[in-house]
Amino acid sequence: MESIAITEATAAGDRRRTPARSEPLYAAVDLGTNNCRLLIARRTADGFEVVDAFSRIVRLGEGVGATGRLQPAAIHRTMAALRICAGKIRRQNVILSRAVATEACRQASNFPTFRDRVRRETGIELEMIPAGEEARLAAAGCAPLLDPAVPHAIIFDIGGGSTELTWLEFDSDGHAVTLDAVSIPFGVVSLAEQHGGHEVSAETYEAMSAATMAALAEFEARNNLRGLIAQGRVQMIGSSGTVTTLAGVHLGLPRYIRSQVDGCTLTFEEARGASRMLLGLDYAARAAYPCIGRDRADLVLAGCAILEAICETWPVGRLRVGDRGVREGILFDLLAEAQRRHAAKPSG
């Protein structure tokens, strides 16, 4: 994985500016169990610049665990979000795009029907990707946050229906190489639906964390990460709404501010303190808390329980927070593909 910078067009004029023909645009859509996310970007000298973005909580995976099917209300919410994505992609004259669907769609027997409807009504070609590809994309999206001075890294992405983990090391040329990856079937939506998310007791919280730890045990057994952690040779990066929310809570932000969260560092003690503070609040208090709101109030504690399990299993002591992941990984792939196509064109 090459370390590539990500910049954002921050001035209002930059966001509205139509790119010149020499600046083609690329789009990435990540349709997860909980969120529908879009990034549109252009290449820069050292990475890419985001020119448009969209994110909406759609809860596509609501009820999938119990029924094995995408539910009509969830499909309706998701189609509305995908129509917005499609409109932005058309207006920006994107030349290359990729749209992926993850755990909820992997579990749903009616995904083919849903995929065909998305294509028919929005023009978006939705691709259901396996868990290994999701983990690869999430890790690639976070690669710019890696410290090459630390030889190994754990990158995790706590999603709605699953959690992806990637174990990396730097080779002799300074490139990050994936050694192992796993997807465990524990995410904020699936755990909240199983254990309840509105009112969470300390016992329920511990049960969610213990179940996650049990699921992580095999990955630890075959890689012995703890041995390298004891030598100080491992870094950790967390990419998800859970870690970005906890960072915002810890920082005391009056509202979510990406520039202050993305790339910041949380010690395990700070993360646990924020988690336990939220555990002491009822649903209404969590919903009223800055950086959480009603859309996340019933899911955040499930995410905290997963995070605590990860931190307990691999006591690195601190983690780098990434407000980035699958979408950014897709964009890096698209930039590389465009470069290959350009190089393959006959000269003259």
C-alpha cells in the first residue's frame, strides 16, 4: 500500500467549481449495513482532492439478521440515498466509478432483485464484494495514516453488520504488505438488534464485548500479534463511526468536525473512558450528546463494546483514528486503474 495524501476542497468556491477537462473526476460509493456513502474526487500530485461527498444513515441491514432479506422500508430509505448519489455522479461528469455493497447485502437472499432495481432506477452498478475485499479496501483507505517507523499494523473497521481486521507489515522497500485479514459477524447494527440498543445494561455491554473477543481469538492464535505488541512493534488504526464518534466525544466537540477527528490519536484509556461515560447515559441523553444524535444513539454502545474487545485482545495502548476507509480505498484503486489505462494507450 502506497501512502497517498487526501485533501479536501474547503472553500465554497472550490466546492462549486467545475473541474477542467484536464482534471477528470472519480467516484466511490460504499453501501454498508448502516450507511450509504459517496466520495467524488480528482487526482492531485500526491493523492486526491475530494470535491463532493455524501453520507446518510439508511440502515439497509435492519431486520436482515432475523429474516435473511432486505426489508421494504430499508430498501426505500436506501434507494432515496442512492438517487442522490447518482445525481451527484451525473452532474460532476465522473469518468470512472465503483459502487460496492457489503455485509447486509451478503446476507440478503433478495440482493439480486435489489441490485437490479438500483441499476434500473439510478444507473448505479452495485457490486456485492466479499468480506476479504472489504477489508482490503478499508485498509487501503487508511494507509496514509500508517507510521512506517513501526513495522506492523492492525487496521480495523467496525461496520454495521461485521467488523473487518487487517494485519500488515512493512517490507524492506517500505511498502505495507497484508499478512492476514478477517471479517467477524459482529457490527453495530447486528449486535444492537441481538442485544438491544436503546437501554443497555452493564451486563449486556459486557456480553457484547465478550462475544466479540471470542470471535477474535482465532485471528490472534494464528498470528500471535500480542507477542509483537509486547515488543512495541505494532500500531493500530481504527476506521469507523464508532472510533470517530468516540474521538469527537473525547475532544468535547460541539458538533462533529472531521478535520479535528481524522488522524487524531486516542489512548485506550481515553477510548474506554468515553465508552463508559456513554454507558452511564440513557438513550435520550446519548441522543442529545454532540457527535451522536438520534441516528447513532441506539448503536454507539454496541460499537464501543466491539472496540473494547479489540483493545483488550491487542493492548497496543493507543490507536490512530481514521475518518476514511472503503470509499478512499476504492478511489486509490480507480486512480491506479486510470493510470494503467493511460499508460496502455498507444503513443502518438
